[in-house]
Amino acid sequence: MGSQAQVQHALDALAQLADALEREMLDQIAAEPALADDFNLITSITGVGKLTGAALVTAFTRIPFASSDAVVAYAGLDPSSLHCNGNAS
């Protein structure tokens, strides 16, 4: 097997592992009704996909945020704090 084929084989194996981990993560969230409700609510936001939603749901259960502003800042979901060139205001 040539080096390019070996690299492709490794990439395919990593993709399969990532898919399996994502399925397991989503199964774990689905098994907890409160997490599933939060996950469904979070992922209903345009631009928040499964991985970001899972990360946020996990953070919400582990970090005692003082306010919704703290959550937005933690998640980096406040585009109004950036100028057009991407620099913070």
C-alpha cells in the first residue's frame, strides 16, 4: 500500500471514529430528557449545529453562569461585539 493510500485509510478510519463518537454523544443527550430539551432548543438557533449544541448543553450543566450575557460571551455568539474587520470593539 502506497503512502497516499495509507493516509487515505487513516483519514477514513478517523472519519468513522468521529461519526461513532458523534452518535454516542447524541445518544447520551437523548437519554436525558432535560438535556434533550435544551439541545433541541439550542440547535433551533440558526448556525448552531449538533456539535456546538452538544458543547453548550454540556457547558450549561457544568458551569454556573451568572447571566444570559455570560453564556453569550462564553459561547462567542454575540456578533455585535465585532466590527466588520473582525477586531473586537
